[in-house]
Amino acid sequence: MTEITGNVCKIDGHPNLVILRRFRATADEIWRELTESARLARWIGRWDGDPSSGHVTFYMTAEAEDAAGEEYTILECDRPRRFAGDTSAAGGAWHLWFELAEEAPGDTILTFGQRLNPGEDVGSIGPGWEYYLDRLVAAQAGLDAGTVSWDDYFPALQPAYERLVAAD
């Protein structure tokens, strides 16, 4: 990957990193890729717990099989349209969200966002989400997400993401 697909924009007065992906699938199919633990495990990680409680523990196993768990609070869950939640403060809390919109039957746009906290390193965060979302695209297409190489994203995309923030 040589060009960024993300943008930084204000939402409810806060800067958000927003990245889009298009899928040849229904919104419900993509919802399952983003919310079912077994499907998440194919491209980013897995969760344990009871989502109906409003909390799960997320393990980012794409980085390491023995990844430490991170508490995740579910703030909004409107299947198959919108999801939002917050990570615990252990690693610096993140507010993450996504929206799905079917432009036509079987043609779905994913809008993924992260609210940016003051001083966060968008030069690292942007390439990271580009990488993980491309792993999602691969997994959803039935390909091995492991074929998506981190080296294609970082540091290659870092300067472009840093310029986005500087221009904001």
C-alpha cells in the first residue's frame, strides 16, 4: 500500500480518524466479521465475555497469541448499522466506532473511526488501522490475512498521516 485512505475530521467537536472500505457483501455479513469473536480472530483478535453485559475482554491476537486482555465497553450496538465502544484506560483509552451502509444489495461501505485523544500519534495509528482493515478485507474474501504485510504500511504511510494532522 502506498497511499492512505483515511482522513481526519471533526465529529461532535472531536477529531476522528475515519477510514472507508467497500465490500461485496451484505451489511449483516460485514457486521458478523466485525463483531463475532471467531471471525474477528481471523484478522485482528478475539473477545471473551457476555456482550449483553456491555463489557467484553478483547485480545489482540494478531499481534501475539498470548496478548493481554483489554476491557472493552460497548456503548452502542445497532445491528447491522452502527457500533461504538471504548477500550479501558490501561493503554490510553480509545473510542472506536463503525458504521455499515449498503449502497445496493451486497455492496456495503464500512466507515471505521477512532476518536483521537490530544497528542496521539496518528502517524502510527493511521497505518495500523489501514493494515488491520486490509486484513479484514482479505479474511472476508476468504484469503489468509497473514498475507497482508505490516511492512507495506509502516513506516511507508506514516508521513502522509502526520501531514493530515498538521493540516487539521
